[in-house]
Amino acid sequence: MARTDRLMRLMDALRRLPAPVTAARLAGETGVSPRQLYRDIATLRAGGALIDSAAGLGYTLTEDPALPPQSFSRLEIEALRLAVESLGGIGDEDLVRAGRDALARIVATLPERQARQAMHAITRCFSQTPDRRAPSVDLALIRAACWDEQALLIDYLDLNGQATRREIWPLGLSYSGQSLMLLAHCRLRMDYRIFHVNRIAAASLTGGSFRPRRVALVRDFAQHRREHPFRAAR
């Protein structure tokens, strides 16, 4: 792991985990040896992070120079916590982890009174992770293709049970309690389609790009859906 990524992961752990955090826990979170962890703590301190430590207890991040001070109303804090907790209901662990890390960064920048309010929010979401089959395709690849506007070649089992291979321009993912869907422009049908992600057996980059057309395509899709009945991928 690159040094910068390792230090960022360590800061995320210090922000996210209940303080004080033991050295063993931090080493496990960042995937380093205890000796490397002590060196990384020293590096963060040299960079301006105020990290208190107590023998037998662990480390506490008391000041984070990397994040500017922020301020939110109490209701905004409740809304942020509820939104992040609601991510657990969509069954995407990478997205859940990203939401928790982002919230930890936000809380780390709040004034003390607001940070306490965030820790003791009264609104909670107890939705269960849906019992759906994990996608066989790499979701990180699909997300990156959407962000970077890169064409994908997918092996897909359509609604009629027919295996097909097609090139698509991926536009966005849609989560619901029942399924995970991918909105794309299908280059085989030359039309918009929504693909069931669990029916995608494999996906790879073609090397082609449709930049900078994603925003225009999504806008066109919204207009298209208002004017015409929508068909699922087939």
C-alpha cells in the first residue's frame, strides 16, 4: 500500500473508531505491523495532527488539521447520520464503508458541542441488509466506468434466459430493496436499457470512451422516459 494511502486510512480509523483506539486495533484497520503503526502516528503528528495517547488505553485524535472547521444545525446532523445509516439497507458494503468514513470526517471537523450532538443523535435507521445474491461482477469496476465514462463489454443473461454479449455505455447505478440496476446506453440496441446487475456474469473495459456525453445522455434518458414506455434490458 502506498504511504499516502496508508496514512489516509489511519486518519480515517482515528476519526471513525470510538476513542481511545488501541494500537493493535489501528494496526489491524490499516493492515500494518505495530512498529509501522508507531512510525505512522509519528508522521501524522509531525504533519500537525494532535493525537493524544495513554499507556494501556490507546490513541485519541483531538485535532485534525487536514479538515477545515464546519458547522451544521442539529437537524442537519440528524439527517446526515440517518442517511449514512440507511446505506446499510442496500447491501453494498463498499458504499456503506465509504459513507461511514465520510461521516467520520465531517464529525471530526465539528465544534465540540455539535460533535456531541452527532454522537448522541436521536434518529436511527434499523433496516436490514437485503437478502440478495451478491453480484458476480466487480461493482468497483462498474462505478469507475460510470465516473470515467468508459465503455464496458458485458456478458448478460437477459430476461428471456438468453446469454448475450454487448457493449454498453454505463450511466448510473440504482439501488432498491429488491435489486441493483445499471442504467446504460446499449450499443447493440442503440437505445437505453436498465440491466439487472445480478444478471451480469462478467464485465471488462473496452478501452473506448464516451466522454463527455454522460450528463447529456442521462438528461436525454429522463426526457425519453417521460415520452415513451421504458423497456428493460432484453
